[in-house]
Amino acid sequence: MRLHCNKFVLQLAFLVIGLWTSTALAQFTGTNKVINNGSMRFGNGVQLSINAAGNVEQPFYFSTDFGSWRKLTYSESALINYPLDSKIGVGGNGTNNWNLNGVRINNPAMAGQVFDDSAFAIVGGLGSGVLRVRGQITVGTALFELTNTYTIGENNNYVQVTTSIKNIGATTATNIRYWVGTRDDYVGGTDQPTKVRGTLVEGVFQPLTLTTQRASALRITTIAEGILFFTTSTRGNNVHAGYDPVENPSTNLDPATAPITSTNDGSYSMFIRINDLAVNESDSFVWYYAAAALDELDDVILEVFDSSMETDWDLDGILNEDDACPYAAGVPPLDGCPWSIEIGNNYKSSTLSNTLNVDDEDYYCQMMTDGFFNVAYHSGDDPEPAVGDQIIWNESYSFPQSFMYNQDGFAFMKLRAYNKIIEVRKTDGLIVAIYTCP
């Protein structure tokens, strides 16, 4: 992992803020504020930055090249200035990770909306720090407490957002899905930017090579400027589609079949599958929104990546920068950060290794739909698993897990993106063989 000494002061500042605000932000006794640090702002610079849904108003970044504020979503008049949108879905059949079942509501308004600005400072007309908003939202028969925590440093070209959802209803909430993005994109002076799904690898944006891969990041660019949309959540997936003035069309697009890139007047969103929540249980995820001139965007992306390493992705009490394996708790023996992979949740077993005849595995080789796969992780040097890597069963069966691990014998499972079957030693998840489907 690369160290960036020039980020030390910034990292220390965020650490101090985080330690101080862990108790100071508990009361929510403040007010809504104008988020404008001179590099990014949300709203027209005068209006309060958080709307009734707890989302930020229309985003802007300041361009030194143009000498002006540049809008990052579409606006047509004083009455149409699109904020970031959110959508939440609950209930229905949740077998597939992404689905449109149950009840879905766009931008649900917060009841009893309150703010905490105790770690937000306005100096010389510029506002930065931590601003939190909390309120209750109703989706069908489910009742949630939604909290958005917006963190923006002085002069930063990005905002970090932690979205938390708590079930305060009377029954367990299932098949919870959350989307955030915009119904109508725009960058600076261009209504048809180029959108590319990808990931961040050591702070560098890398486009996807297959549509079925998970896109933790989305880059939206013109010839002059650009945006990064990114989440540290292993359940996050970014997509883009056409535009609609009423509802975000990209929220209706399955990430597993979404195009990697497009240049059009469009929309985009980040999809997160939230854990099922019993009464009083909660779940959260962290995401980033950044913008800069094109010749500065890579540096800003690196800053976002460095900032993200200060979070605890797997909630094991260890910050990512100090965690050998930040995607899955309880796996200290693994060396380095594992790669994500979609792996079959149906598997067959054998007491002996190298007993599979792949020509007879029509059922496993033909499996491609969401319901047959979970997000897992593997060690190794490359995105594609290799013999000698170890599998971490993350999303549905955390390591170690008696269903998969701590048993004798071997398991055979499909790799969705590579059309292969891997043979895994059950005792420790070691890949001992790989078979290519016909």
C-alpha cells in the first residue's frame, strides 16, 4: 500500500474530528447549514444544503480554469435545479440481490427532521466539517430512522457521506434496497457526459472489463472536467442509464446487465442492498461524491481513496489502512486485501481432490442469474482467482463458517464472471484446482 505523507495533516484532522464527534453529535440540537468550502458547494450558495429527504441540494464545484462555479446536475430555470436523489425499497421477494419487488419510494421525506452541526464550522463565509441530518421515513408498512452524515474538509473537492438506516418499526424489514444518484446528469457545461463503471485500485480508477463485475466507482467526465461517485461498501454497485425529469431511470437497471460506458444525456445511481433488519437493528455504508477539472480529477480520486482507507469497511474495529483484509472480518491469516468475486452459492462436495469432470457439469456451467451467486473475496495478485488463492465467503457466509469451512473434503463452485468452476479445500478455503466450462 502506498503512503502519501502530504495527506498526514488531513488524515490527522479527520481522526480528531471523528474522535470528538463520536459523543458530540449524539444530541442533534443544531440547524441546517450551507455547505460551501470554496471548492464544492451544495445549493446556490445561499440556500440551506440539506433538503426534506436528507439529501444535498444541487452540487457544484469551483473551476479555476473557468473562474466560476460549475453545476454537476441539470438545471433549466430557477425552479429546476436537481439535487441528488434517493430511493428506498422494502419487502417482496428478495432472492435476487437486485430487484424491483415490494414498495419503492423516491426521495421519502423525513418526519421530525433534526440536525447536528456541532462539528461544522463557518469561517469567513465558508462552511466545512461534519453536518448530520436525521429523520423518520415510512416505506409501505416499514418505519426507518435515516441518518446522513456529510463530512467535507476545508478546500476538499469531495464530500464523504455515511448513510445509516435503523428499523424503528414493529416488525422485521426485509429486502431493503437503497439508491442514490441523479435523474438528470450534467457536468460543467455539458449535458451529455461520458459515464464509465469501474473500481479504484490503489487510488487509480480502473474501468470494468465485464458488465457482471461490481462497479464500486463511477466516473462521469467531459473534455474539461469530471465527477467520481464511489462507495467503500462491498455491496455497492454503480449504474447509468437515460434521463427522466421525474424519476431516476438508472434505479430500474440491474447492475449485472448494465453497460460499462455510455455518452448521453443520462442518469446514474449507486445501488446498495441493505441487510434485513430486525426491530432496532441498523445498517450503514459510506460513499463519496467528488468533482474537479479533468487534469486534476486523478489527484482528487487518489485523495478520495486515501480518505476511504481511514474508514472501517468491515466493522471489525480496525481502520482500513491498518487492516490486512478490510473486506471481511476475522481473516488475519490472509496476506493483503482480497479481490471481490461472484461465486456460486450452490456447490457440490467430494472427499477427494481432482475428481470433477467439467464436461458433465452442465447445471453448474449454465448458472448465470443473480439468485445463484453471492459476493465473495479471494486473496492473490490478480482479480481472477488462481490456484493457491484463498476464498473468503463474505456476504452470506462469513469466514469461518461451518457451512463451507472447518469441514473435510472439497467443494466445487461456479465463478460467474469467468465461466469457470473452482475446487476449494473446505478446511481453509484454498483453491486447489480450476476447471473451464465448455
